[in-house]
Amino acid sequence: MDYIELAEFQSMIREGLERLFPGRFWVKAEIREWSPRSNGHCYLSLTQTEGGRTVAECRAMIWRSRYLPLKTFFEAAAGTELKAGITVVARVQVSFHEVYGYSLVIDDIDPSFTLGERALQRRRTMERLEKEGYMDMQRELGLPRLPYRLAVISSPTAAGLGDFRRHLTENEYGFTFRVDLFEALMQGESAPASIISAIGRVSSAEKPYDALLILRGGGSDLDLACFDDYDLAVAIAKCPVPVFTAIGHDRDCHIADMVANKQLKTPTALADEFINCYIAEDEAISGLARRIRMAVADRIGKMAAYVDGIVARLRLAASTRISKEESRVALLEARISAADPGKVLARGYALVKGPDGKRLTSSASVREGEVIFIELADGGIEAKVCGRTEQAEH
């Protein structure tokens, strides 16, 4: 029976693989296991699946001399962590060891492919949120005219949080707000779950908040990748409180921003959003006060003109009445003057009084022998009645 030793057989395989794959080449695979070691090397397992079934798998490693530079460059360029579960295109060289067998040595990973994969995943997440009706749910919530109780989700040491607090509470108008901080991790794999937990605490608060603010200052794409998480986006969309975001730099826009009620570029811009609510209300009140003053002044002016008209008419009516009364009095005075006994007597008439001192108007009122009194203009006369004469007929 012909045979060869196992070591010789393994050596033949190594030589054959080295002849077949003498240089490096690019391989697309998913990182199934990722195991950095304390000695600086990183060991991993690469796999390919089709229809949920593993169709290929092999061991791989990144030597210490390449691991840290490669990892740092990849994460900065791709904006995502190099870890198990992501698909990569890696430059490899076939390695075969007679004891440890076949493996691939990785010396480079192309971030542009992973960026494309990430962009594809992001688009799929957005399409899913749109299909499930989450993209516009927050837009249906209205902000109170004067939002006062604000819940903030952020890291307590975040610089953006300090900028927001100072800009909001030290505003030049003296407007006051209540700001409650709900601490959460704002980067890394655990950030979405941490933020979701904080959203739950805000939503279940005994006294409802007027708005929920998610603050995160600038950072690398990798630092901010958690804000494209599907579950976090759903939690924001379903929050019963209007959610405002200020995440990253001016150029950044994450799925969390898209599902929020409103996205602001910076924490200070977010503070201005709420200060402006009070400025608008203050201007509305001032405008209303001006309109009220103008309306009152106009009303008073019209009433003054009306009163002046009434006074003028009263004066005219009073003047006319006084003139009429003056004419009436003058007429009465004339009549009284004409009927003055003194003036009548001065014209040659006499006033005759009977024995009882009463004026006589008929000769039949006295008898012969009675004494009568005759008043003239210059004095009186006592006379004794000697007889009466009848009035002559005309």
C-alpha cells in the first residue's frame, strides 16, 4: 500500500496553494466572529450565507502590525465600527500551516464598500419606516404656544448640553424654562437602547412635558452611526411628546432627525427655537396692546366728537328757548306794566272803594249816605253818596 506522511501531505497542500494564489486578492465576506487578543493580533471568522444557510466559512487573522492602523482607518472612513455582523471586502493572502490548517491573512479592508453597504442599509431602514407609517407621526404633534417643561436626553458631560443650557437660561429677554435632564449614552452599540429607555421615562412622566430634546454635539460618522438605528427611530416616532433633535454637525442628517418633529442644526439653534416662541408671543401681546390703545383712542375721539355735537345742539336749543322765554317775559312785563294801577290813575282814572275798603265795580253796590273812598294819582278822597245815576244809553 502506497501512502505519504500527513506532514508531507500538508506541505504539498501549502505549496500548491502558494503556487495557485501567489499574491493578495480581494474577498467579500461577512465577519461572523471577531476576537481581538491581548497580544495585539485579531482573530476572526469569515462566512457567506445564501438563503439563511452557510455556504462557505474560513478562519482569518489580522496581525498586530496591521490591526490597529487598519481598524482606525476603516472606522474613520466608513463611519461604522469594525466588528462581527458587518459585510466587508478585505484584501487577503492565503496561508496554510501544517498544524493549524488553512486561513486568510488580512492586511486591508476597503471602507468604500462598507460605506455603500451602510448607505444601502440606511435606505432600507428609511423605506421600512415609511412603509410602516413612522416617518410623519411626529409631525402630527403640536408644540404649545409657550413651551416651558423641556425634557433633554443627552450625556451630562456633553459640551452641546452646556451650550444649550447657557443659551436658553441666560437669554437677554429673561424668559424662564424648566429643563430636566434624562441621561443616556450618546454613541456606541449601547446608545440606541439607552436613548430608547430615556424616551420611555419621558413618555411616562406623571406630568407631561411640552417637548423632548435629543442633544448630541459633533463627532465622527462612527460616533453618530447609532442615530440611524431602526428601533430608535420607531421610539422617537411613537413618543407622545414632540421630539426635537440637534445631533452632530450642520452637514449631518440622521434617520433620528428625519422622524423627529423638527431637526435643528446645533444645540444653540435648538435653544433659539424655544426662545423664539416667547418672543413671538411677546410681540403678539405688544401688537394687541397697540391695537387696543388705538381702538380706545379712536373710540374716545368719536365719543368726544359726539359729545361736542350734543353740547352744541343743547347750547343752540337752550339759546333758542331762552330767547323765547325772554320774549315771553318781556311781553308779560309789558302787560303787567300796562295794568299797573299807578299808571292807570296817572292817566286820569280813579279807583273807588266801598265802605268795606273793597273796590267798587257797580253803583248798585252802595247806598245813599254811605262813605266811599276815591283814589287818584296824587292822593285819596272820602266822599258821601248822595245818589246814583243810571248809565246813559249810547
